[in-house]
Amino acid sequence: MSRSAHIQFILNGQLHQVEPVDTHQTLLQYLRGQAALRGTKEGCAEGDCGACTLVVGELSGNKIVYRALNACILLLAQIDGCEVISVEGVQDKDGGLHPVQQALVDFHGSQCGFCTPGFVMSLYAHYRNGRPADRESLKTALAGNLCRCTGYGPILAAGQAMYNYQQPEVMDTVSLLREIANNELVLHVADDDNQLFAPTNESELQQLLQQYPTATLWAGGTDAGLWITKRLARLPTIIMLGKIAELNFVRQTSAGIHMGAMARYVDVCDILATEWPAFGEVIRRTGSVQVRNAGTLGGNIANGSPIGDMAPVLIALGAKLTLAKQGSTREILLEDFFVAYGQQDLGPGEYVRSIFIPTGSAQLATWKISKRFDQDISAVLGAFCFSLAGGRITELRIAYGGMAATPKRALATEAVLLGQVPSEEILATATLSLAEDFTPISDMRASSSYRMQSAQALLRKTFSASHVYLAKTGAADA
Amino acid sequence: MRELTQETGKPTAHDSALGHVTGQAIYVDDMPELPGTLHLAFGRSERAHAKITALDLSEVRAASGVVAVFCAEDIAGKNDVSPVAGDDPLFADGTVIYHGQALFVVAATTKQIARKAARLVKINYQDLPAILSITDARAANTQLEPAQEMRRGDASGQITNAAHKVKGKLATGAQDHFYLEGQIAYAIPGEAGQLLVHSSTQHPSEVQSGVAHVLGVAANQITVEVRRMGGGFGGKETQALFIAAAAALVADQTGRPAKLCMDRDDDMAMTGKRHGFEMQYHVGFDDSGRMCGAKLDLASDCGCSMDLSAAINDRAMFHADNAYFLPAVTICSQRFRTNKVSATAFRGFGGPQGMMLIERVMDHIADHLGLDPLEVRQCNFYGPERDITPYGQQVKDFEIPALVDELAQTSAYGERLQQIKKWNAAHPMSKRGIALTPVKFGISFTTTFLNQAGALVHVYRDGSIAVNHGGTEMGQGLFIKVAQVVADVFGVPVDMVQISATRTDKVPNTSATAASSGSDLNGMAAAIAARSIRERLGEVAAVHFDCAPDEITFEGGKVSSPDGYLNFADLVEQAYLARRSLSSTGFYATPDIFYDRASHQGTPFFYYACGAAVCEVEVDMATGEARLLRVDILHSVGKSLNPAIDLGQIEGGFMQGLGWLTNEEVCFDDKGRLTTHAPSTYKIPTCSDRPDHFNIALFASTGGTVRTVNGSKAVGEPPLMLAIAAHSALRAAVTAAKPGAEFTELDAPATAETLLGALSAS
């Protein structure tokens, strides 16, 4: 493996070459430190408030796709080969405000101003990608930016008006980016105690895992980033997966949908939402744009969280994983992957390569219960995959998140319902059997009893004709 | 003519808007760091209540990059950072009284090193019984001060004899401020022991005197500067001091600049929140729903120390009437000490909790009589012959009745109430509710002496103007409002007025920017300072034009006499050459207010700010999930100094109140550890929580009879309480699901879980 010790990226139009002194350094630390660009703020250092939002451009064919990301939990090494635009880089050559900035001024979209650079950048990404400026699109685009002063109305109004301003000239950075993006070298940076690798193909990854079987595999870092910023963990060996093109794919075949472990939420959202609208809705409510632009399906699964949103849906759909290590691969059902809290069926040197979801005629219903509608971790997530024939349930898989130490199927409940017409009596029995399947815990997200009550309610909502779908219909009359 | 050139009343953008959107506005953490700057982190208690039997800091000190560690024994002055009662140590000394309490501060070369090193401490605790709820506190009777009582007439007798009576209870939760900029201070040593402290605080004078006490030096050795905060909401009134004091201590002892930038989790665990309340009511009323007697009991969780709890709980009592006349009333308030972080000021300052209680009473009366709650509210409003509050203040210029009438009409409250009944009948699994609630909020610090402000105005030879005052900018638009006021005094465009950072060496002995009083007090003081300069300029102009000074006018950038005019800048230059002072201080003290706390009688408020809101909600009967569908607000700001700023305060205040009453749940575990210590677990509203149908209008107010700055009224806190309408509507929706049931109680925050609990309660 040929190696490079430099991280290269374009920041606000300028090429930066950095040899990091700390493998754990975040992009935010670099910006506010070495780069002395202090417009980007730290509000929470855990990717929840969006004050540190900036825009990262990546080559996609002949153009650059821009994504809003949280700089606070993005390791500097993750942007190797990318273009970064911070709030200091959005004005035109003559210092004129960008339309999103001018609109925020004109509509009084800032009060204390601390969250404002983050909103500017989320709106800027939206603008650069030519996304629609209707309220619903904007609410999705801004769900990851918290503002405590304005109440959001003026910011939404600014977003709606941003295309009414004269379009600014933008610097063409495609060729600049092409120069640094086609780097075939394995990034290898090291500080006094730790090292970080970013292999570019699976064989390199497998070699590295052979050498460092306990290394931390780094996908999007939307969860692992907090190990560094909050637990203050030092990870001796980090292997970044983001440059392995083989792991980032989405393919639909007659049998189903194949996705590489490094496919991000943003990469898979459309194809999954087209196949299963209810899956799309879960993804829309998973994290925020910034999180979905970084977070990967494989990461969400491999870290084994009992409250990750993907696992219950994928289990209900009968998804399978392909696990790989040097010299061997194997397939397992996702539901068998989660062994116990914090323990997955993943051997030394083994990693999640891909996920396969079989497609069929079964319907999917999903329900997410959280304190806040957007950008919240689920208290309970219920996923129901079923087929009906002549009113009877002929095929059924139910999985819940937040109800046990792992995402888990409700096997006892499935047994009650399978082959039955879901009458009120059957549903009553089925809801009771959920207590056989689960003994949920109480925590700050919900009490044990609420978790059970709402899990039961979700079952009823799915199968009982008398229920309306509030979360899905919003304000509309159902 | 005059209207054309006047700056007050214009929707001028925030003076820092450009800086905000470009990222060029500088917050404390953005200031260039001086060479040798140390970065600090606190070591925190891991127990809610315990004796410290051993504190071993050796590994902390030995960690690479650590320069110094300081704890209680290193404090030269007083180990106290409390605002009033002397009961908040900077560092716990021997005993810890809440989980997260500061034990020591680590100074290191980077903040990561400091934070990591702080976790290397070895502490032996001997646990003591921890009081973690009002229930525990009642049992142990840990009152911080004697229960306070406000009383008029024989409430019990009136209730006994009343045609109808109801009683009930209500709990409201704590709330984290969640200012986007965490607490921070940067202390820079000067010569001869002097210190400059950059602090993100609403109360620079208190930081100055507090730091001086901790260091054991005179106040004139300490200068505190605040350019802007990234949000405050009351959370940076008293809570900024301990951070600044730790930074100052390190700077003083090491001689190096010291910055303490709180990690969000530390900030949330270590700084105070809104008081949680548990309240009860017992009221008597007639067939129309008009109250004749009310007994209101308020108990609050003040946390581990006094902080501002006395004044906050007093304000809860002052607002337990809201807009309603209580002929015979007893309001009793108990303030309990618990082993949690000390509860503190938060937008509304106790008022919201008191108001929640009486609004619940209105709903209960209406439910009992089968009346529209709005009718019950209206028949209890203050009015002629019914205009004295329980604390003896006469309610003047009362805008609520007209304002509520107008809002009921513009929001189509009545028609929608009927539509909702039909909608609910057709939808068994989801219910809607609507409510209209008013807000009457008393304006002034109830501690009368705090109602004073100073300002300093300079006019430079080129005609540009610099204004400094004691108020701090936290996003509320105070600086632009004061600049507009000063611009009008001189008759110049607002861009000729520069407002600079608040500094204790420019304007001394200031009160906190709090109690919604910022523009009332500082606007007045700045206007007074500006007028005294204008008077001198007028005299110079009178000599120039050979006319009487009172014939001179300042308008449109010109100074005019009957015979001609001078450009403002030219007159200023003439005044300079004539050796006239172009600088002045200004001082303002709110007139006509007084309060006797012993009897809880007086006129504590200069005036009342009023508004009202209508909210409509929908609740899912199966899961308790709820959505706010529509909001209509009509709010009075008197004659607005800046309608854009005021509308921003109204919407932002409403949404913050909505968070308090719906999604924002502060949770502690059974060890007293805060479990909602970051935005991953503590959920303030996002933009999708704001309904698209959201109308805000300013009430066409005459400004009333009191003399405020240009007839304007305070707007900082009152709109927060407009969100009570949302909670009331949620309760109405739950009630719609339970026809014929007992009156439904609903606590706050009304999370989905709480709503489902209320739905399931028999």
C-alpha cells in the first residue's frame, strides 16, 4: 500500500494540505484553530444543534454535490479530497452577501446570531443543490439546526425568498477538486499514540484489519464522533471506510435492493422510499439532513444500538447482511446479528460489507415515537411487514426498536396474528402478547409502561381499521 | 413631517444582522487568544449530596499539559458566587450539595487536555440523604425561607359560601435555557493585579463584584466586558458568575489569560434551570363562573441554594391572578431546597408558573359549569371597581378586554370551537382542542432598587455618536432600539449611532438585563444623556442663529432655527470649538414604584404588558402524540420602538414557552444525575414544531398613561406565556376524548407520554 500522510482539501476556494498532529482532530477544531475561521460555532459538539454546519462538496461525475454536515463530529481526515465551504466562503468576490444571507437579514432571521452561520450553511447547501424552497422542503432541510430565539418563522420566510435574489456567480472548483480527489494513496496519519488509515479498497481494508483486528471502523462518525467529543475517548487505531468505493453502492435487482455498508442515508433514501414509502418516512425522521449526509446504513447497524432506527425496519423486511473478512464472507439475517446489548455477531477482523433487502408484495408500516417530531431518537420504533389475503394475515414480521437491549422481532405476537383476521379480539390478544416479547426499560425518553402502551398502540394502528395516522397526515383531515 | 425622519417605530434590522449572517459577529470564544492562554475545565461532583472524605488531585496535576489545578482552599477572597444569600460556593468545600457541583478547576494548554484531566480525580464520598423532589423536600421540610402569603379578604369563607367550587392540582416542569452559545468567560490579567473579564453574561456588574469578592480585591480592579451573548433567557443572569470567577481565579493566580468555555453537557448539568412547581387550587364561583374566593398554593423546587428563588417565587405569586380579579384570595408560596442544581432566572421569572395555575382554574370552572372557557375568562377580567390586584396595585390602562375581543374575532375563535366539536365527533382516534388565554405581565424588577440604569453618550467632532449603557445584548435587539432612541434625540439617521460593548468601567453599578426592562431602563437613561448634550448643542445653535434655544429643532440630520439650518456635524464642530462638552452620562430610575415585602403590598410594577393567543392542537388518542395546528397572537408593545424586533421577540417567546409546556422535559435519575444533559436527550422545538398557520399582530395600543420610552412597552418575557394557550388546548383535546369524565388534569410538559397518561386516567 502506498501511503500519504497529508490530508488535502479545498477550503473556501483555497487548497489546504495538512499533516494532522492529532488523528482525533475534528474539522471544527481545524477551522476555529489553525484556519482561524471562527464564524462556524460549536453549540453542542454532538451533531444535534447544527451551529457548526458547513457544506462539503464531493465530485459526482462532472459536477459537485454539496452536503450540509456537522463539523463538530466530522474528523478532519473524513474530508480528505473534498471541498469545504464555511460561512466565510459564501460571499461573492466583492464581498456581497449571498442570497441566503441577504434574505436572513431582510426577514430578520437572526437574533442572538449564534446559530445563524449554521442556518446560512444549511440554506446554502439547499440553494447550491437547487432544492425547492417550499416550507416542507425547508423544514426538512433545517430540522438539524436549532434556534432558541426566533421561533423559526423569519428563517423559514428567508428560505422561501432566497431564490428571489439575483443568483451569484460561483467559483468553479471542479478541476481543483478533481486534482485532489483522485488520490489512490491510502491516507495514513499518526500522532504520538494513535494512527488513522483511510484505505481505498476492500483488500487494503482487509489487510489493515488483519494487522489491527481491534481497530475502530469509522463510517459516518455521527455516533462514534461523540466517543471523542463527549467521552473524550482516544482510539488507538481508526480505519476510515469512506474512501472505499466498493462499499458505497445501491443496486436494485429483481430479488431486492443491495446496499453497500457505506451507503449513506441520503444515498438510499429515494430508492427505499420508492419501494416502501413508510421506510422513507423513517429515514426522513432519522437524525437531520446533516446526520443523514454523513451517517451510513452499515454504521447504524454495526454499532448495534438498541435505538437505531434502521434495524427494526430492516429486520421486519427480512434484510440480510454480508459480513466479510480476509479470505471469507458469510451471510446472516440481520435479526441474528444482534446478540445482546453492545454485542454483535461480528468476529475479529470482520466487517459489514453490504445489506440486502428482499422485495416482494408485502406491505410495510412503520411508526416512530419520540418526544419531538423531528431529529429525535426514538423512544419506540415499530415496523410491521405483512401480507393480507382474504382479510387474513398470511405473512408477518414485526420488529421494534427501543423495546429491548437490541432491535428485536416480536415473535410471540407474530404467532398470535399470523393466519388470522385481525379482529378486535385477536388484536387484543396480540397486544397482550407484546408483554411476552418485551420488557422495556424506563429512561429519559420514555417510561417502561409508556413504551409498552405505545408499542401496543402501534400494533393496533397498523391492523385496526378504526385508527387514523396522525404522524403521517399531519394537520390534514384524516 | 416628523414621522418621516423618525427612527423609532421603524422595522430596522438588528445592528449585528450583517455580522450574524457572515459569521463576523464576535462572541467570547471567537476573540483572538493571547499567547499563553490557559484553557479550563471544572471537576464535577458525582454525587447529589455527600461529604467529601478525600479529594486526590495528584493524577489531575500530573497529566501532561496541565498547568495548574485550583480548589476551595486556593481562594483568597470569599468562596461564594451567590447573588444574594451567600450560599453558592465557587468550589464545594467538604460537602457537595448537587450532582455536577464544581469541586475544582483544571488549567491546561488546551481545553481537551483540561477536560480529560478533570476526569482523573479520585474522590471518596460519604453519601448523605439526597432530597430530589418537592415531595421529599416537604417531608424533610427544607424550606429556603418562610412560606410567603399574599392575602385579601376571607378566601375560605367565600369559597364555603360559593354556589360552586372546584379544587385541583397542577405541576409544571423545569426548563433548560439552551442558549446556543454555552457559558464562557475569558479573563485577561492586566497590570498591578487588574483583570479584564470577557463574560457572556446578562449581569456584568454582578460578575465584576462577584469576581472581586472571590479574589479578595476591590471592584475597581476588575473590568467586565460583554459585547454580545449567543442567547441568555435568564440563564446568564446569575449563572455566568461562577464561570467567570473560575477564569478570573486562574488568571489571577497564574498571571496568564484563562478561558473557560463550558462543554454543553457541563453547562446543562452545572447551571440552573426554570423552577419546577407543584400547585393546588381551591376556588369558589357563581353561576356565571365569576370567582368569589380563591386559595392558591404554590410550591417550587429551588434546587440546592437560594439564588434568585425568593424574587422568582414572589413573581409567581404576583402572576397567580394573571388578568383576573380575585375578590377574596390567599396565595401561599413555599420554596423548597433540594439536592439539584440551583434553579434560577428564566424568561418569565416565576410568572409563567403562577399564570399556568390561574389559567387552569379558568378551564376547570368552565368545565364545571359547561361554559366556553373564554366566557369564563372574560367574566373574571379586571375591570372598573374590580381593578386591585391581590398585592394592592391598581390595574390601569388594562388592554386585555379589548385585545381579547379583537383576537377572538380575528382568529374566528367561536366558529372554530364549533367546527372542532364536529370534527371530534367524526374522529374517534384523534381529538382537537382550542383555547384562548391572555397574558398580563408586570413590568419592573419587584426588588425596587434594581429599577435604575445608566448610560454614557459621546458625540465626536465628525458628528458620529457613540452610546454605551448598562444593558447587554443577547439577541433581543436592545442595542438597535437604544440607538434608534438616541438617533431621534439628535434627529440623525440611526447609522450615525454606534453602540459599543457593555463595560463596567463605562457605566457602573448596573442592574441585570432582565425582567424585560432592558429598553425601558437603558433607553430612558441613554435618552437622558443624549438630551443633555442636545441641550448644549441647542445653546450653541441659538448663539449661531441668534435665536432662543427653544426655537432650535434637531431633525433629518439638520439643526434648524426659524432663519436657517446647520448640518448636525457642523454644529457639533462649532460646539467643540466653543469648548462645550460633547459627552454626558444619563441616569434613570423608574418612578412611582414601591413594595413592602413583609406585607406583600404595594405598587411593584410600573405598568403591565398585555397580549393573548389562540392555539389549536390535535392529539392522537392511541399514542398521545400531539401537534400544534394553528396559532393566532395579538400582543401589545405600546408604541413599538421597532416592530421587526418586537415581532421577533413575540414569536421566539411563544416558541420557547411552547417548548417548556410540551417537549422540553428535564429528567434526573434516582441518584440526582441530570439525564437530559445535551440536545440529544433534551428537545427544544425545531422548525417543524412551528405551525405554518401562525399569525402575529401588534395591538393598536395608545401606549397608556405611564411615561415610557416613546410610549413603548417591554416585550422580552410576556410572549413566553402566550404558549399557555397551547397547553390549555391540549387539555381540551384530551377532555374531548372523555365525555362525562371527571375534570382532566394535565401537567407540563405535556409530552406524548403525559398526554397518554391523562387520556388513560379515570
